Amino acid sequence: MTATTAMPGVVGPKGAGKGASSGAPRARGPRESLMSRTAAMLVMAVFTLYFLVPIWWLLVASTKSPGQLLTTPGLWFADFNFVENITALFEYRGGVYWRWLGNSVLYAGLGGLIGTLIAAMCGYALAKYRFPGREVIFNVVLGGVLVPATALALPLFLMFSQVGLTNTFWAVFLPSIVSPFGVYLTRIFAAASVPDELIEASRIDGAGEVRTFFTVSIRLMSPALVTVFLFQFVAIWNNFFLPLIMLRSEELFPVTFGLYTWNSQLNQIPELRSYVLIGALLSIVPLIVAFLALQRFWRNGLGAGALK
Amino acid sequence: MTTAPAEVAARAAENRPAPRRRIPVPHKAAIAVFIAPFGILFVLFYLIPILQAVWQSMLVIERDGTFGEATEVFGGLAQYVLVFQNAPFWASVARVLTFGIVQVPVMLGLALLFALLLDSPLVKGKKFFRLAFFVPYAVPGVIAAIMWGFMFSPNLSPFTALTKSVDFLGADLVLWSIANVVTWVFVGYNMLIIYSSLLSIPTEIYEAARLDGASQWRIAWAIKIPLVRPAILLTAVFSIIGTLQLLAEPQVFASFSSAVISTYTPNMTIYATASVPNSSLAAAFSVVLALATFALSFTFLKITQRKGADE
Amino acid sequence: MQHKKKAIAALALVGTLALAGCSTASGDGGTSAAGDCTPSDGKVDLTFTSWIPGIEDAVQLWNDENPDIQVAVQTGPNGNSGTYQNFFNQLKAGNAPDLGQIEYDALPNFRVQDGLVDLAACADVVAAEDDFVPWTWGQVTLGTEKEIYGVPQDSGPMALFYRSDLFEANGIAVPTTWDEYKKAAKQVRAAGGYITNFSQTDINQFAGFVWQADGQWFQNDGDEWTVDLTGDASKTVADYWQDLIDEDLVSTYPAWTDEWNNAYNSGEVWSWNSAVWGANSIASGAPDTAGNWSVALAPQWNAGEAKAGNWGGSSTAVFKGTEHLYEATKFALWLNTSDEALTALNTSANIYPATTAGLDLPSLQEGVEFYGGQKIYDVFKEAATQVNPDFVWGPTMTQTYADVADGFKAAASGQGTLFEALENGQTTTIDALKAQSIPVKE
């Protein structure tokens, strides 16, 4: 492979948003007809509508005054009360929404980071080392996701009660950093993108196994790690089962669980409705930010294959 | 190197012992360091609770008098007898199977299509599409179901022309309306798994094909799809598991559709049973569901793997 | 430092897991739940879980006045949306809060799970009986003579909310009996509306109708439970509504949805048989109809009777495991009887008091704008005195509600009848009791 494509950040044919028609000779093939491209863009456009219309509805709904939710068309604006609604949300119960948002960032950010790291270490070991019990471990980890979370709620709660850790940060944080799925994904990616020769070369250079992982392998696995992190981040962000069983203090709630709580009180306090809607809309924003911040790593990951 | 992903999945599926098992294991310490952090937490927060749930499923309650203190005693498989006699539970298992047979292929087909399009030079504005398709996954499940409840509502939907004549929340269609929500939420998620798998394929593998004049469709079909097969299988297995464990979406739908009863999916039955509270029966339901899920995922892997070997 | 300690404790989980498996079999207390009601020395800290929005303000009032008994209040989702499940888990783990909010229909369940302290040992609680509307007291004694398992907090006497403008414009008299209500239903239908919406999921509303008709779903004679979802009163009520559904005289939108709100807001549905707290639900769900609603006493089964049903209502209960029964009951009594607390709860969350004196709160004496200035709480005050004091809830209501609701949903879509749903509920409820080893008459 040429040196240019090996350099991180160099725009290749994939994932970089660069059109086929520009530059490199390989991009201009006769079969990538205008029709193919139009068809492709049409498919993407139609599904973009499908994916975004409900979000659009949420955006529009969060700009309406409570009385207009039902009485005005759902997909277009009525009185623009966005600022009023946001202010009301932030002032409600002493701005507890901010606190929830902060908690979520902590649970999901830190949890996603640590969760990804330990899953990657495990997946890497399963992919790159041969040892007895390897497949057993792998299958047991898959077995772990077969039992529905509903069944594990009570045992987990009793376990945390034993050590007096219910209603603490740890009760939500610790179980949520375990991601069997992450182990799966990183194993597949480590097998695909970390060449044995590279590990061998690192060994010859005198680096230890752990050091090799942190200096060489982890970088090669970065597209996978970003994917795992992103999923883990969102999974923790949207997990409401653990907070539901573990937390009693409002100040520890993550944002989605807080919104769920409000939603369940709608029959008593119908005004909460607009807080739930606008709260939900705002709670998507940090996820979008995380997504945008992370997606450049996918591009960097291109170097992974090229290095070989 | 290029066959590695397929190989891994194949081995995982087949549970084939590592070929060099008698040779002393090098790097023991490193392996332990890599596996221990995840391993310990996994044992704590998955394995032990699972074992406790299994134990719980074998307990029955005894008490004296109408308000007597309850004691849990070992009851053998008594709860399992109740599980197998519970017709609504098995009806709900059949329901989610029907759901899965249709929804999982549709969802993964779309995810694969989008991933391939994003990976091809045919599409411009990739960043935007990646984000747009992923955003639904970021919407909290409860909110997503509420939004779609609104979309499907006969009188309030922005598309009343359609919803007034077709009852999306009625007994005939509601399962597919739920399928739509699940698809809406998870297509982007699965797309990203396949997409990042595509990204890890060394480009030179299909550069040659391109130079030979192969079309994008041909490259996708002949080269890319076989290479990302492990990722597709992975998303399939996790989708099968997710289908059998459906809970949040049908639960929200139950609040606005008369056709969704409290035992609509197996996991809803478990949830309802746990709230009675009848922990032992709920645990027995869970164990049976887990075994059914296992049987299904395992069969799926076996079949796909055999097919893979034929090719 | 605190965090570090907890992190260490987290690691210590490993060692204690073995214990967790075997020490969870049951709570500590025996069958006799009467507690020791003597004051503790020194400062007492209590924990209290509720889902009333804004209850912190009321608790703050207490904490300011009672430096020696400090209450930490925690709010969570509504009872059946998770808080009850948490209570059960906490009772099993032995770390339940001192006090918790429990609706009347859930009290027997907590009693059966051995989670409640009998407050009869506290003279103050016994003495407070006279402060409460008599039937609410019946809800916390669970049909016993001497035991008390909570302090009543609020109640939900039922009445008829109706669109006075539409009734008047169409020359329909306000129905005072269920017969008249059905006749009115036909007139409303002829005018293009529905007289009301039958909710398939609010089984406690249906129970309120049965309650009004002097039905009894459960009885506990001390030796065994009797389940009777299919008695005469239940049959009368079920058949009545089945008729209305069959003749297309009522709509069947799922309750508490946008669709349902819209049916009221657009004037399609003209009345609602609901509890006092429903006043607020209409006001927010159907804002366009402001000023057009009125409230009347519920229609009667027999002309001339004066009976009301009840829908909802909570108590403040003390959980097993508390070390401060005396202080806990002191707080519970203050929260549910003192003018300041009741006023605070009424302002922040429209809690309708369960005390006789509370029915005369200043805020309940005023005309309500949404109801054209009618003093609607006068009607509810009257209804509150008309509720049958003997209605008893069963120990597995969550399950009964779910099963009956499943049947009602089917009936609303034309499969089976409401009464068949009750018959099925009867069977499954008996099964559920048996599964808990609760003696039940078959």
C-alpha cells in the first residue's frame, strides 16, 4: 500500500464524504452512472424523511404552548414558545433538569469510556491469544445477554443492598460499564484489524503485551472502539431500568429516568407534559454532540487497514 | 488476514476448541490482565444475578393465615410447571417469533443497504446521513413510542388521510406498528455496526476490482458483503435476542392501543409477574425465555454457518 | 474520601455475594405487626418516599418546625410505574424507607408481603380516627377491628363532570340515575356526540362504579379471602356498560392518551364519571372547553339514593424495619391532618384531603373558573360522605387490574364482554392468591 493512504486523515474513497467524481482515477468508472447515483441519493433522501419526521414533530411540539399541542397541526409551528418552555423547564424544581443532564453525562461519558476500554481489552485477548477456555469465556459472555434484564433487577438490587450501595452513583455506574456486546464487537474487529505481524514486531522491539495493546493495537482498533463507545454511551444514557431499581434520590437521577418519572406523573400534573417533550428534545443534543465529535475517528480508522 | 472476521464468527459459533491447546500458553499474565477487569464485573453483575434468578425460580411461598408471614422454601420445578401451563406466555412467544421473522430481516436489510451506500462513492453528504439515521437511537424509548403513538393516532396524526382509514393500532396491525418503531430506532444502530466493519476492510481489497471496472453493486455483492458477514451475523444474533426481550415499545403501546394486552410479549409477562410481586414465577419465566433465546440464536448461528461453509 | 470508601465497598461486593443468596428469604417481623411506639432519644432522621410533585415544600415546613425529627423526602415514579416495585425490593433487602406513599388499593398487597407496621400501638394515631372521613379510615384498617396500616392522605370521591353548555343547548336534563344517563346517552348520540368514554384500562374507575353499587370484590374473614369480581353489583355495572358499548353510545378511546384528550377537547365526548382529582385532568386535557363544564353528583342506581364511588386515594404508611415508629407516625399525622400541610399539598398537587376538616380548606371553597365559576368542591364534599365504608381491596390488585384490563380491551374491540373479563379476572385472581399461598375460598 502506498504511503499516502496509510497516513491518518488522508481522504480516501470511503467514509470521508468526498465525492467519487473528484480526483483519483479509480473513482470514475463507467458503471457509476448518474442513474445509480440518483437512485442511491433518492433512497437516502426518502429514509432521511422517515427517520427525521418524528424528530421534527418533537422539535415543533417543544415550541408550542401546552394548550396548542392538540389543537394545532403537529408538524408545523404555532406560537413560538421555545424560549419560554426552556426557561420554564430549567426553573422547574430548582433547575433539577440541569442536574439530571450533568448526571447523565457523567454516567454515560465515564461509563462509556471505562466500559469500552475493559471490553476492548477482553475482546482483544480473545481475538489475539490462544488459551484454554477461550471459547468458553466467549460463549458465557453471549449467555449473559440471554437473560432479560427484568429478571436480574431484584438480584442486583439485593446485592447492592448487602454492601449498602443502593441509591448511590456506583449502583448505576458499575453494572452499566459491563458490555458483553462490546466484547463481541471488539473481538471481531481486533481479529480483522490488528495483524499478528504487528504484535510480533512490537514484541521483537521489546515491548510488553500490555504496552503493545495500549500503544499499537488500540489505535488500530479505533473505529471499533468509537463504535462501541458510542453504543455504550447511548445505552447508558437511555438505560432506565437500573436507575429505576437503584435510585431514590432525585439528585442522582439521569435525565431519561427523570423524564420517565415526570411522564408517569402526568395524570396528576398535566403541565409536566411540555417539560417532558422539551426535556426529551434537549436530552438528544449531547448525544448528537458526542456523535459529531466522534465521527472523525471513523475516518482515521481508515489507516488501520492500510497499514498492513 | 482478510478471512479473519469470518473465521472468528465461525469458530465462535461452532465452539471449536483452539487448535494448539496442548502447547503451554504464552503470555498468561497479559491475558489475565486483559480479561480480569471485564471478567470480574461480568461475574458480579451478570453471572451471579443470573444464578440467583435461577435459584429464585425454584422457590415457592408458604404462609399461615390470610396475612401470615411468607417464607420461601425450595419447591423444585413447581414454578416451571406453571410456566408450561401458562397459555398467554406461549402465545406471546409465538407473537414475538412472528415479529422477528419479518422485522429482523427487514431491519438488517435496510441497515446493510445504508451501510453499503455510505461506504460507496454513490452518496454525498455522508456525515449528514450517518447522523440522521443514527439520531432515532438517541431518542429515549418512552419518548419514541409516544411520538409514534401520535403519528399512528387516528384523529391526531399529521397523516390522518391514512390513519383514519387504516387502524394502525388495531389488533391486525399493531404488531407491525411496533415493528416500525423498533425498526426506526435500530436501523441506524445496526447500520453503524456494519458500516464500521466496512471501514475496517483494507481498501486495496476492492481497489483492484474497481480498476477492472466492476460496478459498486458488484463490489458490494461479491466483496464487501462476504467480508462483513461476521458483523451482519452479530447484528442478527443481537436482534434476535432483542426481539425475544421486547419490552419498552409494546409497553408504551399498551397505553394507547386496545390490542396490546399486559402479556403481549414474554418480557411484559415477566415484568407484570414481577410487579405482583411473584419473583419466583417471574424468574422461572425468565429462565425459560433465556433458554428459548439461546436455542434460537444457536440454531441461527448453526444454520448460517453451514450455509457459509457451502459457499 | 466518602467516594473512596464507597468504591472500596463496591469491591467488597465480591466477598459478600455468597451471603446475599441466602439472607433474602423474608423480612424480619412476625405476623403480628404492632410496633413499639415510644419516642426515641435525640435527633431522629426519617426517610420518606412519595410521588406527589412538590411534596418537598410541605416536608420543608415540617423540617423547619421540628429540628429533632428531620424528614428526607424522595420522589420517584408513580406507584405502579415503579415505586411499588422498589418498595417490595427494598423490603426484601431490609432497607425500605421509614415512610412511604401507598394507594389504598395497594395496601393489602404490602400487608400480605409483610411490609407494614401496625400503627395501632400509637395512641395519637388511634385518636386521630375521628379526624378522618369515616370511609377513608376503613381503607387503612383493611377491614380489621383494631389494626391500622397507614394514615389516610387523600381520597377520590366520584361525581359527574359534564358539558353543561352542550347538555343545555340540546335540551338534555342532567341525569340523576344511571337509567336517565343511558337515555341522555341516546340523545347525545343523536346530537352527534358520545356521552362519555369507557376506559378499558382504568379498572379502578370500574371498581368505583361497583363500589357505588354496594358491590364487594374482596373479603377477608381472618381465615381466608373471598374473591367476588362477579357478584350481582359487578354484573349490573358490567352489563350496563356493555350495553352502552354495544349500542355505540360511548366511545372507547384508550384513556389518558392524546386521542382521549382530543375527544374531550373537541366536544365529541360530553361527560366523565370521575374522581375529584379529575377536575384538573379535564382542565389541562381539554383547554378549549374552559368555562363549559359543570359537576353534579353521580347518577344513582336507584332514584333517590345518595351513593358515591371512590377512585384513587393514598395513605402514608410506615414500613417494617423503621426504628422510629413514634416519630414516623407523628410526621404522617401532621402531613395528612395539619392545615398547613394540607394547604401546601392542595396547592402544589391538588391533593384532596381525607380529613373532615380538610374538606373545608379555603382553597376548596372557591369557585373554579374552568367550571364556569361553580364551587365544584361543594359537590365533592357531599360525595365524600356518601362512599360505602366497607369496600375492601384484595392483596394482588396489580395482577387483577392487568387481567381485567386485558379482558376489557378485548371487549371494547368486540371480542367477549366486560362480564366475561370479570369472570376471567375472578379465576386468575384466585390463582394468583394461591401462588402466594394465601388461603382463598373457591
